Amino acid sequence: MRAGPVYDSVGTPVMKKTVQQIIPLLVSCLLAACGGDDSTAFQNGLNNSAASSLPLRQAADRANFNWGAAATVLREDALGNPAYDAALAGNFNMTTAENELKLPFLRAPDGTYNFEPADRIADFARAHGMKMHGHVLVWREDLTPWLGENPTREDGIAFMRDHISTVLGHYRDNYPDVFTQWDVVNEAYRSDGTLRASGWQQVIGDDFIELAFQFADEAWPELTLFYNDFYELNFNFFGSLLDAGGNPDPDAIRPGAGPNVALSTCETSLKCLAVQAMAEDFVARSVPMDAVGFQAHIPNAFAPDYATFAEWVGPLGLEWIITELDAPCPNDDSANESCFNTQADIFRAVVQACVDDPACATVVQWGVADGYSWWPGLSAGSFGRPLALDFDFNYKPAANAVLEVLQGR
Ligand code: G3I
């Protein structure tokens, strides 16, 4: 099903509801989420959602636009930390689980599932009238822990179908009002346009991608199902092109052209061309993929032209989504103001491109605030501060840039 407009907390498209109309909806939702008719819980819930809605969330809601942030419970100072919770609920109307819905975090090798961490994020989303997109069913996992040394194609297909139906079945049955879209397959292609040799690809074969979408559609046909990947060149700041044995690693994220080549048309990226070809084939064969996710981890100093780069998606009848937006700065103080202003230009350009295209309705940044980004870990501390909110959850130039775009919608 297509993503469509932003929905309120009980799954109804938010058109021009007034506060008076929204409160009863919040009451029913918050009481349900807070475990019954406890007025204190309701009041707390209200304090956490409508009353403390900050400019970014107000603008996103008014614009019928999904402006989100990835959240996590895997850190003590994240979900459950009042300042983090207030920043997440106050500034965003969508969230996703940074890691908690990935196979290694959900399913033990003995086949048992632990949904509790991701459920905490879904409970928070419901309590604050937020939507979620799921991330991710099929990625780069080595399936040996679950399938042993020499699984057959049939073993792999059965495992994939079971995993997808179990995960989507759990959230379909328990959070049908929260999830609107799901990242079914992530990063299946290398920068040179060939398929990454993930465990799924090795065990099942190249058709693992379409099988994943078919299984997801079987499990929850109402969801918007999307393929997700990154396209920015020179991503491989600090990674290695060699595997542990010192041999060229076919799956390494190959650096692209020069350090500051902004994305323009899809033709500039062999990976984008491969994804486009896959999308065209899927549409032609009615494979149930509804959208394409563009991660938008933007290490370059130039804002990518997503309006042009993603212009091929809408004409295919598909939607596109910015799924993991961030734009890191050097972690020294040398270029603070300049880098934050460039970051604002990047956030402004990306959100504007999505707002301007009827085929796009969602931008998610990869983390709630600068203190919760993956970039310092990736870059051994050299890069960070890539998000719209700073370490104290205050608005950076990028936040004000997004606010201007959403207010102008
Ligand atoms: O939670 C465990 C902890 O118990 C353990 O002690 C610790 C040390 O092994 O690991 C912790 O898990 C780490 C997890 O982040 C939570 O912090 C994993 O090792 C680490 O690999 C994982 O990194 C995540 C990475 O995806 C790989 O899954 C990053 O947080 C996350 O930001 C990153 O996000 C990805 C998207 O899913 C896909 N697109 C690219 C993006 C950036 O790589």
C-alpha cells in the first residue's frame, strides 16, 4: 500500500484537524497505551505529546509530512531518558528502530525471538502519536548461526519466509496503528552495481530480493514495502577495501569519484542504475515493492540533488523515502560554524526535494541528536555531529532549515 499522507495516532489521515478534534483521539490512544483509564497516565501522555510538541513536530504535522528520527533502547541514555524522550516526541512524528528490528538483534540462533526492545520503541511511538517504519528484514547477514554450514536454497527460502512472517506478523497483530512502511531489503547492491554476496544472496540466489518482497506482502499487504540503499560516493572514509585475509573485498563500499562530488542524476551512480533496473523489472512483473529508500548519509560537503537523482521513481508509480539522513562534520572545532551551515544547506536541499515531489512524503534522520550518531564510531572519532539537534537536543542551523522548508510547504 502506498505511504500517502501523515496519519494521526489512531491511523486516520491527518487533514486539517483542530486541537479539539485531536484531543479525543489522543485520549483513546494514550489511555490504551498507558494501560487503561489512569488520568495521571493520560496527563503524562498528553504532556509528552500534544502539550510539548515543538516547532519541528508542529510544522511536520501541519504539513502532513513524515519527519522522523531513528531511536534506540540499546543505550541507557536513550529511550527512557526524559530529555531524549521529549526531544523525540516533541520534534518528530515518525521514528524507526536503529538496530532493534534487525535479524541479529531479534532472533537468537535457536530460533527464539526477543521483540521487547523494539516493542518499547513501538509503545513510545503509539503513546506519542508517532508512526514508524520498520528497519530491516533482510540485510547483509551471514546466515550460518541460524542455518549451519551448508544450507540449501530451500533452507534459505524457508528461513526467510519464516523470519519475515514472524516479524511482520508480530507487529501487524500488535501495532497495526503504528507501522506504515517497512524497509524489506537493505543495501543488496555494491557501488559497482553488482549484487553484494550477502548470506541471503549466497544461500538463496539473486532472486532473494523479490522473494523477500513477496513474503512481506503476504504477511502484511497494507504496508508500504521499500528497498533501501545509500548512493553517496566516497562513503568509504575509513573502511577497508581488503578483507581479513588482505584480499580485495568484493563487498567493500568502494569510494566513488572525487571527495566532493554531489549526487546528480542516477546515471552518475552504477548502484543507482542497478536499483532503477530492479525497480523497473519489479514493476513490470508486479513484484510487490512500493517504494525506494535513499539513506542520504552525506559525507560530502555538497548537498546532493535528490530531486533529479530520484526523479525516475515517481513515473514508475513508486514512492521514495529519505531513510537515514545525516551529514557529518569534523570532530575538531576548526570548522564548526561553516560545517553546520553546510549541513543546513544539505538538510534543506534534501527535505525540499522530498517535499516538492508528490512521490516523497518521508525524511528520517539517523538518530535523535548529535550525541546518538553512529558516525564517531565509524570514523574512530574523526567525524560526528551530523544531525539537526545538538548534544543538548537544541536546534542547529539544520533544524531551522528543515523548519523553514516544512513551514513553507
Ligand atoms: O548492543 C550491542 C552490545 O550489547 C555489545 O556489547 C556491543 C559490542 O559488541 O555491540 C552492541 O551492538 C552494536 C549496535 O550498533 C548497538 O550499538 C553493534 O555491535 C554495532 O554493529 C551496531 O552498529 C549499527 C550498524 O548499523 C550495524 O548494524 C549502528 O548502530 C547503526 O547506526 C547502523 O545503521 C546502519 C543502518 O542499519 C543501515 N544503513 C547504514 C547505517 C549505518 O551503518
